[in-house]
Amino acid sequence: MRGRKESCGKWCVRTFCKQHNYQLKKGTRMPAPCRVCGVGVQCDYRLCRGCGGKTVNQRLMWKRKKAKKDFELVLLELKSTQLEK
């Protein structure tokens, strides 16, 4: 809220605090509220650490690693079949 010095933990509505006004001027993305507790977060899955966001992040990283490994294997297979022809 306006007039406060500490940064707010929730998404501001209509009137923005000093920190969020500065972020808007810089062009940064505004924090969205956590789906469970309402604390402002920047991630796409909208969960803070306390509500399980860390677990979701670790799962996403694991899936990205697996997809990258699978892509490399498929690419190698395609290259080897092209060389045989």
C-alpha cells in the first residue's frame, strides 16, 4: 500500500506501492499471487516455496533434463539412419 516502507507480500490492486511502481517503469513483470496463500511470486506455476513451489520446480527441471536427453538420442538415431542410406 502507499505510504509504507516495507515491500508488500501480496499483489497490489489498483494503487501500487513504491516498489511496484518502480518495477512497472523498468518493464519488469508484476508478481502474481500464489494460488494457495496469496503471496506475490514471479514463477509461471504460481506457487511459493512454502506451498510446494520448490517441489514443482524440481519436477520441471527433471522433466527438462529427460526431454533434452531423449532429444539427443533421437537426433543421433536420425543421423545414423541418414548415414546408412
